[in-house]
Amino acid sequence: MAYTESIASRIVWCQQQKTRARAEFEFEGWNAEEAGLRDALLNRDHTNQYRYCPSGVRERYVMGLQDGLALIRAAAVEQYCSASRD
């Protein structure tokens, strides 16, 4: 499925950015975004586990999760529209 490739590409991007992070906070942000993307793929939400993290880290997790879910929804709409045309 195309959305899994898009999400996988974003996960790889996050991993690459983690290796370039210069500060712990930056590393944690990329790590959180990656976790959010993975959770979207696995249909789970661990937002509550980030409630005591710095707000920037929590926001990155939520961003990854929401972006992943949006990609999944877009793929479902695309598949529906494609099936309707046939």
C-alpha cells in the first residue's frame, strides 16, 4: 500500500535526523515523531505516555501520529474513489 511506503519514508527520515541531532531535546523530538508514525501504522495511541514530557516532544509525537493517520485516511479515500471509477 502506498501509505505504508509514505509512512515508512517518514520513519526513515526521522531516524536519519536523529543521527544528526545536536541536542538531547532534538533527538527526543525525532524519536517521538517516529513513535507517532509507528503508532499510526499499528492503530494505537500513546499520547498519554507523553503527558509529562516537554511540550515540544509531546507535540512531535502527536504530529507523527496525526500525519500517519491522515496518510492512512487519504489512502482509503483514494482506494474508494478508484473503486468507484471501475
